[in-house]
Amino acid sequence: MHNGHDPERARRALWILDAGAERAEWVRAAMAAKAAGLQFDDFEQWSATAGNYAGKADCAAVWRSIKEDGGIQAGTLFSMAKAAGWQEHNGPQHRPHQTRQKPAQAPQRPEQGKRPPFDVESAWKAGEPATEAHPYIIKKEGNPAGLRVYRGPERIAGQALDGALMVPAYDMAGKLQTVQFIPSEGKKLNAPGRPVAGAFVVGRITPPGEGPSIAVCEGIGQAWSCNAAAGMPAVVAFGAGRMEQVARAFQARYPAARLVLIADAGKEDHCARIARDIECTWVEMPADSPQNFDANDMHQRDGLDALAELLRNPKAPPQRFRLMTADELAALPPVRWRVRGVLPQEGIAAIYGPPGSGKSFLALDVLAAIATGRPWFGYRVQSAPVLYIALEGEAGIAQRVQAHQTRHGGAERMRFLAAPLDVRKPTDRADIVRAAKAAGLAGGVLCIDTLAASAPGMDENTSADMGEVIAGLKALQTELGGLVLAVHHSGKDQTRGMRGHSSLLGALDAVIEVSRNDDRREWRTAKSKDGADGDAHPFRLDVVELGTDSDGEPLTSCAIEPTERPAEGIRRAALPGGGNQRLAYDAIAAALKDVRAYGKASAPPGRPCIELEAAVTAAAAALPCEQKRRRERAQQAVTGLVGRGNLKHQEGWLWLP
């Protein structure tokens, strides 16, 4: 006895009830069972017999939520059982008189807490083959293939099973797990004492699952209709709560199959979630369908053709990767340019060069052109708002801007910031984004001058530190849109491009290289996706007088002024300077005669090219100095030759101009 209640009597009463009843009735039975002294295992085992069984976790959550002193008491359980047709012996329980003589063998008592097992296999074998005359098959316009009709005295939840249609559930090995009974009148009933497991397939799945899609449905009626409408095999999962488990099993068994979950009205989100998790598709009933309207209802209301059309257009979760045809690829919009062929409208770019090359002046010049929409070195420009962040030479930025405006006029859509920041810090980035958006600068160009100053203390040569900086730049671009442009330094060996780890170049969408040879300065596109070919654009820094300072001294700055290109056919480069440069030049020119690489990087088609390392090795072998110093001197000579224009260099390749 438990709190004055007989658990065995309570179990008998509980097992009379239909575990597949409406949820409110099911919860009410749970409250009454707990009040009658039953344990969670009793409740869960009974619940598992339902076609809508949602799992042990669902049962546990309900059981934990029931208070011991709730309003529903044990009497409710017995009242519910009697209403379902339960009858029990009300007379006294007669007990044999006790004697001192022990019986030869004590009678065996049924296992506590469990109903005598329902012999599913025997019931299935004894059933007669179903025919098209069965009332449920007629009602659903189904077919009897693979089904039987039960004949016998068994009852479930007070309902007689004689004449019920039997739908078998098999595991993936083809072994019978349980049976669902569908009486001519009343609800579907699952074999008591047997957890719902397995599935039933309407139609035939062609090994190894190629060809038609496989529909996964809640019940036999939906499966009949999907199979009839589209010719696809349809799997009966025996309830919405089992669709994911069944779909995963069939996906593992037939990995090449295309699964389609068939959602009853009201179960759309449930099926969409499963489809996302296991990467399959699903269909939904028409938007105006009433609650629980299913594929069989649509079949009978709108016809098989309408259902077939619905099944031909399943929904699919968004895919991370979309595979395109050649025509789709060709139809993609071209790159959108901020400076035609040089800087894109969206992405990350850099302007770099050695100290004194004029890279910051050039950055200011292109930004002002973008802010006003005026052409830049002959390239068309799409105007956009600009934010220039000056982190080096803050004191001189005002003079540079004044000089530029004196020469070229003002730029209304340009804003400036001269304050320290760290692009690696989320708080600094958030403050920049907030200020830029408030000023209406989102989607334009954000320039950071210089990259090194925007990440104080970083080791530019390590992938970890440079990776943090790149991530910061990408985060700014994602938040603001448009283009993020960084001003950066070249390395000590200018032939190797930008300073720092090589991951920076790979992360950039466009790169402008600035070089200087004495008073001759020029810029070229070192990297631009589908952009310009790397031609050099010479310019000079013109001194602009701005007045006098507080001491009466002249106050000046500079502004960019493009210069004319030398006439075609006139060699722009000076002759190699110094003995080492001459020897290195001759050695590299000789090595170029034997190469088999042509037109590399931005070299003209057919122009012989040599890798930088091979060129340095050839030059080192020609220099008359100590062996240990040859490579260093060769690198210096090659750098000088590139700077003077005697050799062209890009992306690790050298060629004669």
C-alpha cells in the first residue's frame, strides 16, 4: 500500500486508459496516477503505447511538474477507468487460511507494475489478409497491400479490436516490432506493453534508394495518398513525434535517397526544423488548410493531381553552399567599382609604400576624389561618403587637407578622425561604427592610416597577430558595408611587397603600391580582382603655401599632381646604378633567356619571367664579394633595380620592362 492506495489496482486502472488521448486528458491521467501512488516508470511505460508518444523526456517533464498535493486525487484515476469500461471485482478478496504447512510450490505472481504482455507476433500471424472492402481503407481511398485484419477477443483501452485493420511496424532489418490497430470506428490504438518502434513502407524503395523521393508521413492514410499521387514510396512513422527518428534511420539506410517530410497543417515548423537538422526537404499543406489537415484530406478534397503538384515542389532549408551552372555563373553581376578597375565598392584594400613615397598624400587624394565623385588619374569614380582616420602624423593632417582643398577644392562628404584606436578591440570598433552611422557614412569608404598604428604592439610577422588585425578589418567592413582602406608600409626588402605576414595580401581585395625613385613617384595596382593591369601612374608632390605660422615662418604642405607618362618607346628607367646593380642586371637578363615561364603576374603575354628567389641566386653568383655577403648584396641590388625601373616585380616574379 502507498499512502492508503493499492498500486496494483491503480496500475490495472491506468492500463485501461488510452495513452494516445488528447494531451490535457493524458496529463490529467498522469496527475491521478501519481496521486494513486504510481511511479514514473509506470506512467512512462503506459505512455509509450500511444501513437503520439513524444519520448521519455516529455513524460519526465510532465511528471516532475505534478505537485504531490494537487487538486486531482486518486479517485479520478478509477473514475476515468470505469468510464472507459473498466470492471473490477468489488467483493472481498478471499485469502486462504494460514496453516503451518508450507505449500509445495507458491503460485508465481506477475511482475509488479506490468500488464501481461500483448502477443503482437501471434496476433499478427493469426490475422487475415486485409482487403479493399475494409471500412478504413474505403474511407481513406487506400490499398490493403501488406496489411492484415485482427480477429480475436482482445481489447485496448476498453475498445474491442475484432475486425481492426493491423498496420505492422518493422525495423530496418525487417523484423516486426509492433502493430497499430485501426478499428472501423474509433481511434488508432498501439499494442499495449510494446513501445512504438519501426516503420511501415507503402510502395517499394528501389535499392540503393536512387530515383523517386521517399515521403515520410505521420500515418497510413497520408502514405497511401503520397504513393498514389507521385508514385513515391511513403514511410509511415506512426506519429509526428517519431518522424525525425524514422527519417534519420531511412537516411542512413538509403544515403542516396531524397527524403520529403509530409507536414500536417500545424506541424510545418516541426518538419522544417527536422529538415534543417538532417538536411532534407518538406512540404506543407495549402495555407488555408484547417488544423491537422493532411495529405489524405487534400487527396480527397482537391484530387491526386493537386497533391502531386504539391509534392513536386518541396521546400528546402537554406544551403550554405549553392552550386551554380555555367549560365548562372555568367549571369552574376560584375564587380562594382568605387574607382573603376582599381578599388571595388565593397571589400578590404590597402595602399602601401616605403617612407617618403607619398602614400598618405595619395590616399588623401583618392579619398577626396571619391567624396566628390571626380575622376582620379583618368579613372571613373563612383562618389561615396568617406571617413579618414589619421593615426600617424595627426598634427600634419590638417595642413595636408588644407593644401589639397587649396589645390582641388573642398569635399563635403568627407569626415576625419584623429584619435588612437585598436581595430582588434570590439569596443573600439563598435564606437567607430556608431559614429560613422550617425554621420551617414555607412556604405562608403573607411580609411585607416596606418595599419600598424591601428594595432599597437602587434607582431606583424606572425600569422596570429596579423590574423587578429585582418579579422578586425573584416568586422568593420561587415558592420559598415562599403570599402575599408588601410595605409600600410612596405618591408625593408621592397621587392617582397607589404610589410608583415603574407596572410594580409591574401585577405585584400585590392592593393595599390606606391614607389619612389629620387624625385620620381608612381603608383600601380599590385592587386585588383578583374581590375587594371598594373600600369604605372607617375605623380609628383607639389608644394602648396598655406601662409605663415606663429613665428612668421612659411607654412606649407603638399598636394598630389599627376605627371605625363613618357612617350611610347622612350625608356623611362635610368641605367643600372653602381657596379653591383650592373652585374646583377646582366646576370638576371642572362637567366631570363633560359626560363620557361611567360606572362606571369601582370607581365605582358610572352614576356619571360623569373622567380624572385631564382633572380637573387643568379645575381649573387655574379657579385665579386665575400661569399657570406653575396646574397645580402644581391637582394640590395635587385631592390635597387626594381626601384629604378630596370626590372618589374609583382607577386614574386621579375621581368624586364
